[in-house]
Amino acid sequence: MVPSLPPLRLALLGAGTVGSAVAHRLHERRQRYADALGRPLELAGVAVRDTGRDRPGIDPALLTSDAAALAARADVVVEVMGGLEPAGELIGSALRRGAQVVTANKQLIARRGPELEALAAQAGGGLHYEAAVMAAVPVLAVVREALAGDEVLGIRGVVNGSTNYVLDLVAREGVPFADAVRQAGELGYLEADPTEDLEGLDAAAKIVILARAAWGLPVALEDVAVTGISGLTDADFAGAAGRDEVLKLVATATRDDQRGVRVEVAPRSLPLQDPLAQVRGGTNILEVDAVSAGPLRLVGAGAGGEETASAVLGDVLRAARRC
Ligand code: NAP
Ligand code: HSE
């Protein structure tokens, strides 16, 4: 008889918009995941700030406020709490002991990704962050893996769901800017600190991660020329509409002989026929131009708990196979 493998223990750090969707799907799909992995994937615990709050669908016995103790006894650590700390220290500790880590934390990866990847490589662990860029749309897999044998020339996209939702609502339905921002928050699209979205910092982090994936160069957050959407006026929206154009927050990365890579995030007024002008609501789009492949376009849900959970869970299975 083939001896059965012991369950893999998964620590879920965070049970907010993304984490609660991950917890639900882990439970619902547990048999399918066990079949795929050849062993059960057991949710060892869920770290949150407030353990007293009712969390539908999550066994209260799994809740803990001691994220470090939970992460220390897991094979796979899933960080969806956000923020630089304690997320950074928790991920660093897990990687130092050779664990597999999955995160959706684009600010942390944009700032410390190379250092954390080096830790993972030293200790034989793994760091997976497909969910950090464009949520459900598997752009890192395409840029880093599928195009590894090609030569990427440039990347251009709408990579922030909440600001796209806001711009769309203001332009098409005349909803006041502040109301549109509130609605984006209700849909779970905004960061804990919404200025990250509105000032373009979330998009900046994503284009940095994409540029590194495309060219393997040391691109930093400080390299990005960033302008957000909070300075847009009614006149800007009216002007764009009058020209049959639409305002979008566009992130670009291009090779540059002097600087290596030029990275930029700014609102742009785009003609309606531009594919970037056509994405609605929380949808994201990325255009990747490569020498042999030519132009590629990836479109899909760029924010939201369930949508982001799709990417997190893909990484969880990839990570679990390496345990
Ligand atoms: P969220 O709704 O604010 O949830 C954060 C969760 O982390 C909450 O459960 C919170 O606990 C917990 N938490 C925060 N600090 C903690 C600490 N120090 N110790 C223990 N638990 C802590 O955030 P989210 O929208 O799910 O986003 C999570 C991450 O995913 C962020 O890095 C974000 O950038 C990324 N992301 C989000 C989306 C999206 O559409 N929302 C998409 C892609 C990536 P309490 O519940 O007790 O407050
Ligand atoms: N706040 C982010 C956005 C979530 O609006 O795109 C997805 O990364």
C-alpha cells in the first residue's frame, strides 16, 4: 500500500476582502485540491486583528491574532493582510526557514521583492505573487514565463481597478467623484489606504513588478514618474468628452537605452477606439509588445476579493507542489 502523505498546513494571514474569499474557496474545493496535490491542504489557522468579529464561513476556532506563531507552523504561508509591516517580517521569517509564501501585497513586493526572492532562493523556499498585479489576470505568468524566450519591447495598461471604476462612473454616468470613490470602496476595490489607488501608487507598484518580470532589471518604485487621478477636474472630464476621448490612469514601462527602463503612471486622455479606453468598471487591461509575439492583450478583473482569490489559489497550488 502507498503510504499517504501528511496534510500540508496553510496559514492564512488576513481575512478581509481577499482572505475571506480564499478561506471560503479553500474549504469548498478541499477535495479537488487534495486530489490535485495527492495530500490534503489543511487550513491551520487564520490571523486577523479582531478575533471577536463574526466571520461567516470561517470556523472561529481557526482565528488568531498571533500571526507569527501561526505562520511559524505552516508549510504554506498566505499573506493577504497588506501593509509593509508586520507583513514584511512575517514573510521574511517564513522564507528564512524555507517555507513557501504566497502574497497579494504589491507595495511590499515592489519595495522588497528582490531581497525576499533572494531569501527564498537561499533557504530553498518560494515566493509567489501573481495576485499582486491585476488580480485575476495572470499577467506575471505571461510576461515572466510564457514570454521568457521572447524579447519584451514595452508594456502599457490600465492596472488599477478602483481608479478605473471611478473614472468610468464619473465620465459615463456623471456620478460625483467622491461618490464614485465610496462605491469603489464598497465593492472591496480600494486599498486600506485609498490614497494608494487615487495617487497612482498602487499602479506604480504594479508596473515596477511587471517591468522587473519583463526585463529582470533592478527597477525601483522611486523610478516611477507618478501622477494620480485626484487632481482631475470637471473641466478635464468635460474636455475629454468633447474630444470623443476618455480619461484613463495608464501605466507604461518601456526599454530606455540611458535608464534601462522608463516607468510612468499618469492619467491620459485616450481616443475611444484605443483598447485601453474601452475597459469598464474594475476591469484591467495590459498590452505587451514583444519582438516575436507581436502585441498581446490581457483583459479581466483587476480587483475584488473573489477575483483576487483566483490568483492567490493558483499560487497556493503551485507553492504546495513545491513542499
Ligand atoms: P482588507 O480587506 O483590509 O483585509 C486585511 C485583513 O488583514 C483583515 O482581515 C485584517 O484583520 C488583517 N490584518 C491586517 N493587519 C493585521 C495584523 N497586523 N495582524 C493580523 N491581521 C491583520 O484587505 P484586502 O483588500 O483583502 O487586501 C489584502 C491584500 O491584498 C493587500 O496587500 C492588497 O493590496 C492586496 N490586493 C487586494 C485586492 C482587492 O481587490 N481587495 C486585489 C489584489 C491585491 P481584521 O479583519 O481583524 O481587520
Ligand atoms: N486597489 C487595487 C485596485 C486592488 O484598485 O486595483 C487590486 O490590486
